[in-house]
Amino acid sequence: MTTMLDVTDITAGACCTPLVREPLTAEQADQLAGTMKALADPARLRLLSIVAASENSEACVCDLIEPVGLSQPTVSHHLKILTNAGFLTRSKRGTWAYFTLVPGALDRVSQLLVAS
Amino acid sequence: MTTMLDVTDITAGACCTPLVREPLTAEQADQLAGTMKALADPARLRLLSIVAASENSEACVCDLIEPVGLSQPTVSHHLKILTNAGFLTRSKRGTWAYFTLVPGALDRVSQLLVAS
């Protein structure tokens, strides 16, 4: 469902629990769910974790294939999903692609889970 | 794939990028991917967001049905997934169930995305 979520409707529906700040709109939730889907995969979490654990939070694709035990095309596919979702940036030097972590990419979700 | 990821293997495979800390193991990644799946859904993100935006980060299930425009069984199903994943806790008072946010539930993922 992608019905527009109107904050007025939410407040009107709040019979017993007042809202103290504005929740996500349906559009924001759709977009954020797509971002979360990029993380909902063990291979992608491992790749992200290896990049994050590497010096300067950067790793060559050549270093990512062996640890996860997947083929190079599969690893590249996962890295593309993580890059499109905003968790990694990609740069090319010589024959190899390098991936760098984007810190704070999860901030919008973390902010959801902070007590108001 | 659920092959055990050995840190020694990773270090051995790191031809050009030294690791500065330990990445997720395959088991940790499997578990975390399950947690992320709970967030990879627009309706669940909206429900979580409404609970987080409610006073004391707590909401009655009766207040969650109308804003998301889903049936009560569907809302209850989504809330159960969020509770099982550790994002909400559930308590019953009278006829209604109340859901409370668990702050810091995303910490393990956020830590991944902090520059080392």
C-alpha cells in the first residue's frame, strides 16, 4: 500500500496516545524500506562489514571475493546494491574497483529508534 | 551460504587492504540479516515510527490501525515481527496490547557503519 499518510489523520486517530513528533509518511517509509532491503542479506552485511573493518574504511573488490566465498559477479552484484542504497561509494583505480563506506547512512533509521 | 567465516582466512586474503578490526562472522551476518528483514517493509517502518513518535515511545495497538490503513490482524502480524526482532516490547493492559520502543536495537548495525 502506498496511500499518502496524513499527519492530521494520525492525530485524529490517536484515541489514547498523543504523538510528540511527526512519524514517517508512507512515501518516506517506502523509500526507507528499500534501503533496509539492501541490508537484509547476510552476504551484503558481511561485505559491508569487511569494508568497514578495512583501513580507511575502504577495500578493493579483489579483497572481498575470497572472504565471503562467492563468485566475483555475485560479489559485484551485492556491492552494486549496497552502492545504490547509499552505503558504499565506488571508485576505479587501474583494473580494480574500490569501495568506501558512507558513514551515517543508517542515521535516518537510527533516529526512528531514539526515544522521544 | 552459511559457511563459517574465519578471520584468519580474511586476513590471508587481504592482498592490499589490511583489516583494522574484526568483521562480522557468517553466523552474525545471518542473524543480523533476519533483524534487518523486519525493517525492510514500509508498513512495519510506519508502525515503528508511530510508536517512536508517541508519548513515552509507547502506543496502544488501537491507535496503530487507522494511521496505516491496514486490518487489525495485519497490523498485529507486523507488530509481532517487530517484537520478535527486538524493536518493540509488548504489554497487555485491559483489552488492549501496548507496544513500547526498544531504543538502541539498531546499534549493532550502526556500529558497522562507523568509520574505523
